[in-house]
Amino acid sequence: MSRPRADAGGLAVRLRRAARVAIAALALALACALPLPAQVRSDEMRVHAAYLMNFVRYSRWPEPPTGGLVVAVLGTPDSATVLRDMTRRAGPIHGQPVTVRLLPLASLAPPAPESTRALSAAAAGAHVLYVADTHRGWARAASAVASERALLTVGTGRDFLGDGGMITLYADGANVRFAVNAPAIKASRVDVSARLLVLARLPGGR
């Protein structure tokens, strides 16, 4: 009676091995289906989108949104698509649906004060402004707009905080981490939870 059980056990092991090989082959095929730079950018944007949802979750605005929370995106249509997919997965936050709005602004920002006026009009009604790397030239305008309203600004790269941004996402080896501009957050009308702030790391590991 023990032999059939042994045979069944061996069959199960072989099936598991075959499944792992098939999954690995599928993963390799999918990886090869896209040019590597595009795949890396997409993966990075998914990480950024996950961070953004947590930033929204741990922030409060002085007037509770009545029509949902709005995340404005200064970036490419692809980045907005990834963020929309993440909002659908996350579901409502603070009892409010989260919508993503791609701002129709060119990647190259005009000189101030024109850039500030243009961004202020485009981002009207937004609660969060995400400035992608493709639109980094809008960072100072984003800070100027945030000084006028309850707007949480999130950018990329190590220079975003120096331009007055509140939170930046940056690469640290194979990881994505975030750092905060504490004075800018304190001066804003957005209440960012201390539970989030203590997790921030300064670029360079300080």
C-alpha cells in the first residue's frame, strides 16, 4: 500500500518542478518581449505608484474632499496609466475614490511666473501633484502652487527637495526610497502623518 503513495508523491514533485520551469520560461519570454529600458521604467513607475498611494493614505487635507481625491500627474501618459491601475487596486482612501488626472503640459516648463500660472490652472482641484522625471523642470512651479493651496507635491530625484518639493522618490541601488522636505511639509496645509515621516531616508543614507 505504500508504493502508490510514494509514486503519487514523486509525481507531485515532478509536477511542481515542471510548473516552476514553465513559470520561469514565461517570465523570461515576457521580459524579452519588451525593450529593457521600457520595462525598467514601467517597473519603477509601479513602485512610485505604490508609494504615492501610501502618501495619500497617510495625509489629511484641511477640507475633506467631497468629490474624491485627485492626483495630478506631470508626466507621460504611460505614467498616468500605471498610476490609474494602482488606484483601482487600492480602492477608496479615507472613504473617497482616488482619480488620476494627466496634466496637458509640455515637459519643458516656461520661465516663471508663466510656469506657475499655467500649472496653477491645470492642477486646480488636485490634492496631490506628482512630478515625473520627464517634467522635472516644473519643480519650482509646483512648489509655488503648493504654497497657495493644500497640495502635496511628490517628485523624483535628489534635486526635487532643493526646489521646494515636499517628498521625493529616488533610486538607492536596486531599491526606491523616499526623502522629505520637513520645513516645506510643516509650512503646507497638508497634514502628513508622523508615522510616514519617520520612515523617510535622506539621499546618501543619512
